[in-house]
Amino acid sequence: MQVINTNLMSLNAQGNLAGTQKDLSTAIQRLSTGLRVNSAKDDAA
């Protein structure tokens, strides 16, 4: 019999951290360039 332990709170925290790091990366990129539009998806209209 095989037992697999999963820490659901840890998995949730890892997902939240990944999302936060992505948002932070975008914010830093925008601050460092000084531009409102850094890529085509920023100004699709």
C-alpha cells in the first residue's frame, strides 16, 4: 500500500507566490522602461 502525503496549503501558497512573482515582474519591467506600453498586449486597442 502506497501513501502519498500532499500539503494542500503549501500547494496553494506556491500558486499564489507564482502569480505574485509574475505581477511583480510585469510591474518592474514597466517601471524600468518608463513606458506605458511594453508589449502588444498592453495596448490592444
